[in-house]
Amino acid sequence: MRKTAIFLACLMLMTAACATTDDPGKGGLFSYSPDAYEKRKAGREARLAELRREQQAEEAQQGKLQASATSKRKTHASWSGQMKKINGDCSALRTQLNRYQARNEAQQAALKELRQKQAALQGQVDEAQTSSMTEEQKAAEAERLRREIEKLTDDFNSLSLL
């Protein structure tokens, strides 16, 4: 009986010293808990689902950023094209002004004024090409410069009437 009592006491001490764990790799023969394992597994599956949702959100954000970048590249290309045309028109006007032969003093004075206005306008075109403006400001500036060139061209065309 004494041996049985000692055996039972040792068995109780061994099982009492063991902690219950949800990790089957760490659990022993007596301390493994299937309920704790299922709880751990459910927690990991929930975390995996959360990470997948975050990944989908990041991929959607990446798509939006790529679309925005594409749109900005197209807008910049359009702006560059407009400014290239405006610059070309301004240069063509300068060429016309340089080729024109004034026949009287009134034409000479008007031609001098047109050349000064064209030079000032060329400076504005150069400045617009290097400035950092919003898309709306760029569009408004391109339109303003285009109208100025048209006005100077009309003034030049009426120069011969003087």
C-alpha cells in the first residue's frame, strides 16, 4: 500500500507540474489541450484573413496611385505640347517682326513696340515652362499666352495699314 501511495503522489506531482499549452510541439503527453489548439488555430486564421484584407486594400490603393500617375503624365504631356506650340508661335512672330521692313516712322514706332511686347511675351513663355503651377493654373496661363500671341499677331497684321 505504501508503494501505491508513493506512486500516486509522484503521479500527482508530475501532472501538477505540467502546464497546459495550445502548441502541440511544446505539449507533452498529458498537457496538450485540443480546445486551446483550436482557439490558437482560429486566431491565426483570423489574422490571415485580416492580412489578406489589408493586402487587397493596398493593391486597390496601388491601382489608384498608378491611375493618378498615368493621368498626371498625360496632363504633363498635354501641357508640354501646348507650351511647345505657344513657344513656336512666339518664335514665328519674332521672325515675322524681324523680316518686316517699315516704310514710315509710324510703322517703325509700331514695329519697335511690337518687338518689345514679343520679347516680353517670350520671357513669360519661358517662365511659364519652368514654373510649378497647378493644372488649372497651367491651363489658364497657356490660354492667356495663346491670346497674347494672337493679339500681337493681329497687331502685326494691321501694321501694314499704317
